[in-house]
Amino acid sequence: MHSGPIRATLRLPLTLLDAGKAPFGREVPSAAALLSPPAFQDELSWERADSAMKVTVERAQLLKSLGHVHRVVERRNTIPILSNILLSAERDQLSFSATDLDMEIIDEGLAQIDIPGQITAPAHTLYEIVRKLPDGADVSLSFSGDDPRLVIQAGRSRFNLPVLPAGDFPVMSSDGLSGRIAVDTNELIRLIDKTRFAISTEETRYYLNGLYLHTVNDGGETKLRAVATDGHRLALAEMPAPEGAVGLPGVIVPRKTIAEARRLMESAGETVDLQVSPQKVRFEFGAAALTSKVIDGAFPDYMRVIPRDNAKILTLDNDLFAKAVDRVATISAEKSRSVKLAVEPGRITLTVRNMEAGQAGRLRRRSLRDWLQRPLPAGCLRPDRGSAGRVPLR
């Protein structure tokens, strides 16, 4: 088998090109037009944008920014430019951009800019290099058109990375987004943590592969609500709607976007700026910003499956119940993860049976209004470990 490069060449008569005509009735630019001064100058200006760059940045700042953006980049990419991070140096700021075409994260930090410019470099390799540099080191990033490699220097360490032109890097548009809505960071974290475990991982029902964010009117009060379901369990959490959220379109935010946004919230300030459109959502965390496409689909009418007028209410100690579920779920089968609850006056028994691992335990409780006995998936029994006191179970 031939292993060398395969090339194809289309030859057209020069007289045909000079005449400005082409086969099949289409027009092509003449040879003179292709070499006209404006087109030639545009090509030079594009080359000049990637001709050089030199910056110096403190290692901690560089590692923090790279840590924010490099996770978006997939380990395996069929499009080479998507394996890279876009580095943009201007004035006293060095910005970092990464994308997988469905989501984009941008972060920036202070840097000493000796030569402003743009270039792209391998995301994961660059992150690993910076991570292993000594603390407190000043890292120099430089590139020149004479050597198509990014040079990384810190102390006696020197690395050369291959680069690709910044002009090839895709940029996600933010057109059509709503005005910024300031959402309390802790409240948004609570909404995500209480619901994201129920997001489906099955690709067949793609509209369940995300978190449904929308506003509802509940008793005259507008609330921001997050809902997730995989068809077996459903999680719902809500908070008072922030100012300006009334009338926002409901969107299904993809699972990967939710995971990245939650991670960025760890270093965010008191509020997160949220922008929404029917096609995109954008989170801003100070210097970092995450823009993502939303899932194009209709989320099911979840209110129809939430039980109403249920008189069977059991009040449990939150911490004790969480620990008991965790203990007995240790031997549950990975596929079903079911825990059987048997309730009678003064006592609740949690039982797990696994033909391979054995059987586990029970828990005595005091407060009870009625009795029930039914198996439930262990993942459904997720009381908030951060809460104190007692939790009602319906």
C-alpha cells in the first residue's frame, strides 16, 4: 500500500483563467485579480499578526488561567486547531481561549507584554509544563516567524512547542444574548449540586443530557428553577429569581457545560453574571467567561410526574439517614443501585440484596406519620449533607 502523501491537481488552461471564465458556466477571478495589491496586502497582514509575540507572566497566574481553560479541550481531536489554546497578548493582559466548538472558555491575567501578538499552542502539553515549573518562577512565552515554535523559558528550563496560526482558531459569537443578570454564586452552586446528579448520560434522549434552567411563577413569586432527570429519578431546586430574570427563555444547559461552570464557581466572587438566549448561555466569573451552545430540544413536562397530595410523610434526621444509605449502598449492584425502604411505626429498615456481595442492614427512626415499603435507587436518596436537622421524605 502506498504510504506517502496523496496529492490531486486540477489543471485549467491559462487562457481560460485569463478570460475570467470557468467550466459549467461559473466565473473565476483572473490571474491578475488574484495577485492584485489589496488581496496581497491582506495576506501579509494576516501573516504579520502571527509573526512575533513575547510575554512574561508569573507561574501561579499562568497556571490558574490555563487550569480554567484547558479542560475544555478534548484529548483526541480530528481537527488539529481544537487541540490548542489561543494566546493573545495585548497591553498588559494575556488572554487564553479554548473551545470544542460547542463551548468556549476565555480567561485573562496580568502579564508583562514585550511584543503583543497572538498564537496557538497545544493545550494539555502547555498546562503540564507550567504545572511542573517551580513555584514563584517567571515564565517567558515567545514566538517569532523565523522559528514556528512557542518557546517557554523559566529559570534553566526551556521548552519548544509546535504552533498553529491564530487566524485558524474558531471564535464563538455572543450575538443575541440577554443583558447580564447577577446571580448569587452560592445560590447557583446550590441549584447545580442538588440537581446535576440526575442528568442523563444516555445519548438517545439527548434533551435529558443537560440541566433545564428556567423561570416560573409560583404563588405570585418569580423563581429561577433547575430541573434534571434521567427518566428514573428527577431532581428539582429553585431560588428567588434575580433582578432582570423575568421572561428569560428556558434553556437546557449541556452536562459538560454545567460541570465546567460549577468548577469555575469555586474561584468566582459573590455573584456570577448570566446571559441567556434560545441558542446560547454565557457565565461570567470575573476575568473568566464560559459561553456554550444549549441543547436544541423540548424538556418534558416534569410537573406531571411529581406526586401531589401525598399523605405519606416521613421525617428523618438528615445526617443519620445519609450515613445509613451510604453504608448499605456499599454492596448494591452497580446496575440497579436499589435500596429497599420498609417503614413501620417507630422504625425504618433499609435493605440491600446483592447475590454476589451479600445483604446489608437497617436503621431505626422515631418520627413517622404513615408506613410504606418500596425499593428506591440509591442515587435518589441524596439528602443534603450540608444541612442540619431533619428532612421530610415523601
